[in-house]
Amino acid sequence: MKEDTSRRRHILTLLVENRIGVLAKIAGLIAAKGYNIDSVSVGETMDNSISRITLVVHGDDWVMEQVLKQLNRLIDVIKVVDMTEEDYIEREMILVRVNADPPDRAEILRIADIFRAKVVDLTHRTYTLEVTGDEDKIQALLELLRPFGIKELVRTGRIAIGRANKSLPRKLERVAGNDEEVEKKSTAAVK
Amino acid sequence: MKSLLEEGVTTIFGQPGDVFLHGPDAHRDPPFKHIRCRHGQVATHAAEGYYKATGRTGTVVVSSGSAATNCVTAITDALMDSMAIVVLNGHDPTAIMGCDTSQEADVVGTTRSCTKHNLLTLKADHIPRVIKEAYFIARSGRPGPVLVDLPQDVMTGRAEFKGYPKSVSIRGYNPQVNGHPGQIKKAADLIAHAKRPVIYGGGGIIHSDASEEFCELVDITQIPTTLTLMGLGALPTDHPLWLGMPGMYGIFCANKCMINCDLMIAIGSRFDDRVTGKLADFGKQCKVIHVDIDPTSIQKNVKVDIPIVGDVKSVLRDLNKELRKIERNWATEFKDWYAQIEAWRKQHPVRYEQKEGTTKPQYAVDMILRLTEDYDPIISTGVGQHQIWTAQVYRGRKPRRWVTSGGLGTMGYGFAAALGAQAAFPKSLVVNIEGDGGFQMAMSDLCTLVEHNLPLKTFVINNKGMGMVRQWQQHVSPQRASHPDLTHQPDFVKLAEACGVAGMRIERPDEVKAGIEKAINTPGPVVVDLVVEREEHCFPIIPVGTPSKDATDAGGATPDKVPQGWR
């Protein structure tokens, strides 16, 4: 009963055991569905035995439901949330080195200013900019810089956090928060 | 070692090697029965058979590299069929890990997608906790294989044994046992109003040891019941409401019930493609209740109206309680439904006609089942035509007496799994019905039977080739066959004798009965080369990708000559 829904962008947040091989298991599971991971970012939470992974994947809803369930089934995965179903804030940071010949320098700085980008390195021929934002903002900036010639681009991968007044943060905080009560709970079996 | 003892492990299947030298060495007279197999795959299948027959987790011990990669097929088989096994793999010392040293393989990486869970142990004092977790994960929830990688230096490292943990707490793993009471009430309500219901049970009933509750459900509601290949034995096959197995090679009336019912009650079954046929047409005419412990099984293939996540045993207990409250004269209300089923049953019964000449494989299999019936045997099969014929006329009445490879369909499974079941019950009658193709994949371990005094009776249903492959090739492209025949075969009798196993041959139909009886009554292991009609097909059949309603049968009594045509 596979329905033909077009592939939609999903941002998945996972809380996982901070252990060897866990990321490989998750990546393998998504690969087995024939899906590419658009971006991934991993870091420790306040509890250093737990890592938080943010994945961006394009997939149809039917298969994504299976992916979510199967991720949940992995023993090392403590919690999975599809952020796309919730209200959330999304950010990514990029470092971009762009050609900056003398006639273009002022214009590039103006663009950087509008996008609240910082110049973190410069030479006579290039600027290196640091900027954070959601996907649309990053995309817009890159489009504006493209005519000058982008020499190098590095992205951190997207991260996302739920809005504080919604149910989502509580779902995640319960496991990976930083107050004492949560600390206690996280040592017990929580799911 | 001490951890394994504390876990209650009594039998291990293994293949020794240099890395694991130190393991067995630690206890020169191990308190376990150590069934040393010739091949890692056989050892792992044997552990599956041990689990299926006993309900206790099977243990495999192998030693690094090729020994471990040989287990991969069997581990995948265990994952597909939800078999609780723990594989302990001896790895090279941590200092040289990943350096491509002699007989090294990344076993954790290799088995990542074919285990329920796998892990690498890096410290000796972690071992008790890791072993405890491994056995807990393997047996709880939806059972499955767990692999523990133990580097040599970790195993030999000295650590104070601080006691074996009594309980396990894994924050990412907490399988739901009890079904949601609201959902159970809704399900009971639906059942109470169904006019043409059918119960479709699967392997989950066996895994959760719930056949008692399952039979109770059938008895309360008087609903006709079908069981998948993996669920056989959950309901006695002489039960009046027993329909037979559904699916591709299923019994005609069971399939008819599945496509004409108004309510399908799926219990511990996963809507495998071999059961559903073409998915687009399956389960559309009826409401579906699905009880499964694994949430990923629900809504995977078929849309479900009432999903109930939980352990089959617990859910059935609650459901039966609800159903008992319902005042309904079940049997009377299903009268028309029963009459319809009876008509289907008569229309296409499973049948064969044994004439003079060569032995029909259906006859051979039927006779084996009939003549062993009174011994309450454990029956195991390989994969292929003989497996289907055996399943179609299976006569077992109890759970955990039927051992076969369903999901992965691994040839050679029958012999290996039967070996494991026999190791668990050395005094019981264990019968392996195996194809000649599959047997040649596993016969390396004939000597293991002798070594460990395992009186396994193996019947090689010999049609000189891979019958199922031959059948499909004749169906798909009758003019061309792509090597289904095994033109040169060993003399199975001499081969058995060479290994110290009694060998027999049955060539003519009139020898079948006496031959089988003689084999059963011969002490110790026996291999019987049961030569059968070469060109025989499995019927009825639903060709791949077609809806269940298109089941075809061979027409009248099975003709002598095949191809019998696909009418």
C-alpha cells in the first residue's frame, strides 16, 4: 500500500548512545532504503553519554514512517523525532571563500552586511565569510555570491531545536536536558 | 565464561580457532555441552534450531575472521525469522585491530544490518554487563540475533568478577509488552460483529509461547484459523477450525478465506509477500486487526484498522477476557461461513496420487509425517519443494515441534537446525526432511552427529536437482532451464557410512513404509536417500505478483507426467 507521495524534506532529531558504531548503524539503515542523507551533524548533549544527531533526508511519507520506526528499533537509539511535524528553529553555519577583486569588494561587504555575515579571513583577492541561517537564507546568500566566483564552501550540516512552548522540546529534554531531575531520569530506562 | 554460566547457558555451538583458544582454555572441562561443528553456518543454524525447539536462546561461539563471516547467512536467517541467538565472536587483540592481520574481519561492521544488535567489548570488566544485555536483547521483544565481539586481550584480561547483573536497563530499548486496553476493547467489539472472520496467526505466537492463549481465542470465538509457515503448531492440525497454511503455496480454502473474509485478525504475523501475493489487492475487502510486538511490522505492507503493539501472550490474555464477556452464539452465526469454507475445501483439497513406478515426493513426505506422528517428533525441513509439501500436510499438534527457514529461505538449514534441536533433546525423535540440494550444503557435519551421539533421522527427498527452481523455470520459460539439475551426486548411503552414520536407500513406492519404519527404529543417526519422481510441481500456487484470488491448481488428480500445465 505504498502511496505515491512526492519526496519531502524531513529533519530528524535523534538522541543516541554516545558509542562506537552508532552513526554507522543509522547511516546504514537509511542507505538500505535507498535514500541519501543530505546533511548530518552530531554532537554530545549535556549528558556526555548521549549524542544528538540531526539528519536531513528527502523521502516520501510512507517510507519515512518506516524509517522512523526502524530507527526507533535500534537499541542504541534512545529517541527519534521528525522535526518537520513540529514547530522548530533550524540553523546551519557555512564558511565560504569568495573571489573579491578590488571593484567587487564593497559590493560583497554590503551583501555580507545584509546577511549578517562576518569576514573571518581576507587576502587581496578573496574574502572568507562566516554566516549562519536556515536553508533559505544560506541558499539566497550563495546565489548572490555565485557571480563573484565561490572558491570553497564548507557547511556544518543543519541543526534544529523545537520551539520552547511546544511539546517537542519536552519530548527531547526529558532524555537529554541538563537539570538534575533529568540527569537522574536519564540513567533509568526512559523512552 | 562465568557470565555464560550465570545466564543459564547449557549448550554452546561452536567452531574453535586460535583467538578463542583462551576462552575454552579457561575452563578445560567446561560445564556446558560444547557441540563443535564443522562449519560456522551449521553451528549458527543449529543454535536457531535449539532456540526454536526449546524457547531458550541459542549460543554460538566462533573465532574471528572467516569463522565469523561464515555465520553471516545464518545470522541473517535468524533476523528474518526472529530467532533468539547470541553469537560470541573472538576478535584479534585490540592493539592490532583494523590492521588486516591474519584472519581478521570487521565482523561488527559486516553483521551490522543482519543482527538485532551487535557490539564490540573493549574492557574485561564490561563482559558481565555486555553478556547480560546481549541475552536480554536477543530474547525479549521481537527476538533476534545479537553478536558480541570479544577481542582476545579483553577475553584474557583479568578482571575481578563483581557478580552477574540481575537486571538490565537499556534506555533505548523498552519493548512494549501489554497491549493498549482501549485498542483491545475496540478489537473485541469488531470481532463480536464480524460475519466472515478469519484468524491469521504467525511465528509470533510460537516466539511468545502463546499457543495456549491462541487456542483459547479460537475456541471462544469459533473463528476459522490459518497459520503461516512460521506459525505451524500454534493450533493443533486436527482442530476442526484449522484451515491449513495460507499464501503462495497455501491451501486453497485458507486463501479463499483470506480474500473473502470481512475481518482478518493477524496475530504475530507480518504480512509477508509469500502470504499476501499482490499487495494492492490484499486485505482491501475486510477490516484488519494486527497484533505484533514490533511496531515496524504494523502498517508496513497492509493498511491496518486496529493495530495493537504488544506481546502476543499478554494481548491475547486481555483480548480473551474481553471476548468472554460477549454473549454471542458464535458457531451458529458462522453457519453460512462454515458451509462456504467446506465447499472450498472440497473444491481443491491437497492431494496426490501414488501409482506404481516412482515414488511421489508428496507420498514420501506424507508417510514420514504419518509414521512418526505418534512419537511427537520435532520436524525440520530444508527449503524448497519438499518444504512446501511437508508444510501442506503437516500433522503436528504442539508448538516448537516445527523448525524451518521462512523469511530468508536458506537451503541447508534443515539439517543444521535439526542438529541443534536434537542436541537440546537427545532422547526425542528429531526428523529432518531435506532436499538433495540443501543437504549437500550442510552434510559437512554428519560426523558431528556421531561425535555427540545425536540420533537425528535425515530423509533426503532426492529428485536430483533443485526442484523449486526447476518448477519456476519450467513455468517462466519452458524451453530453457538454467541449471536446476544436479547431474552428479554423491552416493548418500556410502557418504553416510563413511561418516559413521547408518545409510539407507528407498527407491520404490512399495519400500517407502517399511523403509521409514526401519529408519526410525535404527538407533543413532540415519540418512535415508529417498529417491522420488523428478518432475513434480508444488500445487496449488499463486504466481509471484498476482493477487491471491488467482491461485491455480493442477486441476484434477495430479497427473503422472509433468509439466502438468498451469491451469
